[in-house]
Amino acid sequence: MGNGEFTARLNFLKLLGVTLLSAIEEFLHRGQTQEGWSLETTRAYQSDLRQFSELMSRESVNEVAGLTPAKLRVFSSHLFDGLEASSRARKLSTIRSFLKHARLAGWIKRDLGRLVTLPKQSKKLPNTFKPEELLRILNAIPKQTWIDARDLAMIDLLYGCGLRVSELTSLNRAQVLERRGWLRVFGKGAKERFVPIPEGTLKNLDAYLECEVPKGDESLFPNRGGTRMTQRSVARLLVKRLILAAQLHPDHLDPTKRIHPHALRHSFATHLLSAGANLRSIQELLGHASLSTTERYTHLDFGHLEDAYRASHPLWKKTSSS
């Protein structure tokens, strides 16, 4: 849809008196077609806005013009029932984005989004693997089937290139074959970046590319049916490989450890920082729009330094033993 057609559609909605449901549909449509939202991002917005519209309907608000500060406070207070601060913040951030869009589209006259306050969140440091843990997981994967080769290449790419899980599952074969030793990645908002592939990772990727995989779509990592793997499938296979590796190394790996594939990306950034890489370079490799997002890894690295200090400094040992 071109900008002219999109503007005409907005003007048409203005004349009708915009219902909340039609405004939400328009907002989601714009995000997908003009902002380059991924499928996962669209689903998250859709889920949050569905909850918002259902509550507003119970409050007898069926049109965008019926939204008021009081109604927004009702929704905010509703979110305190059993939700963590991070979940509340995400949902309220969605509502703010929607209200900003509604103001720009002319559906409401006040910038109600400014009245939506996000809850303060405790800064949780991301889970990471130690380098030796990752090596044990990778080495524990047998090299017998194309599934083994696929899982090894996937886990190695997540860590070796610092990919988001969504970036991994959206990869097509053409993205790794067009430039030797480099990976073309489309991140959030379809933002493109090139990431170098470490030599060891490239070796495992080459071994996988030589395998005969099920015929299907153009995805780099298909499932047994030949279709693109989901993020949930990647999470399950990582847990499976972690448990198998823990059985081989019971003294070094905890099979009950709650871990998410994103921990591999966190590990990538943390290990680069520990090795002396500068934040700007890490920001570019991760595809972060803001340097402040990358800076959280400095807190994690300082945590490792504090652990080393406590374990080795004579004054700390003396204080601990007294």
C-alpha cells in the first residue's frame, strides 16, 4: 500500500468516526507494511491491544474518541493483577505507541500516550554461558544425522554471530552463500547488517550445508517437514542439547538451569567485552539501534570482575574468614 492510498484510508476512517477495533487493525497494518514489524512483534502488539480493547469494551468505550485519562488508568490498574513489572511495561508501551499513532492520524486530539506511565523495572542482568560451558554443549552434539549438523550450526551461529532467535529462524540459504565468511542479517524493523562468521562456526555451517535436507521452502534451517523452524522449536532443541551435554559433563553443566536461546546472544556480547572489544563495535554486531542497550553488558562484565576480586584479593579473603 502506497503512502497516498494509506492517507486516503486514514481520512476515510476519520469521516466514519473511528471504532477502537478498526483503529487497532489500521495500526497493526501500518506496522507490518511500513515499519517492517516481524511476525513475532505483530503478534505481541496484537495480543496486548486485544486485551486493551476488551477491557475498554467492558468500560463502554467502543470508539477511539471515547478514550480518556480515567479509562487509561483503569487499564493500568488492571495490569497489576499477577503481572511482573516487565510484562506491564511492555503492554503499556504498546498502548503508548498505539495512542501516538491515533494522535498523528487525527483520531484523537490529545496526546494521551504521554499520560501512560511505565513502571520502574529492576535491571536484571541477562543469563549467560561460560565459554567452557558452550564448548561442552557444542562438543556433545554428535555428527551422525543432518539434524545433528543443523542443531550444531544453529547453536554455533547464535553464539558465534550473536544473532537474535528471530534472525536465525528467518535466515534463507541465499544469505549465507552470497558472501563467503559473512552473514547478511535482517534485524528489528527489517534493518540489514552484515556479521562476520568465526572460522569454527563457518566450518560447522559448511558441514551442514553439505547435508541433504528435506525439500521445502528456502529457509536455511528447516524442520523435518521441510518448513521453516519456529523460535519455540529452537528453544526446545537448545534445552534438549543442554540436557544431553549435562549427562556427559555432570560436574560442569546443570541440566535444570533455566536457559533461553537469547542467552547465547548475551554470551556473545559479554565474551567480546571481556576480551577487550569496544562497545561501538559490539553495538554494530548486535544490531542495536541505541548504544545504551549495549551498555547493559558492562554491568554484567563488572559482575565477573567483582567475583574474581572476591575470590582472589587477600583483604576480601581475610574479611570473609574472620
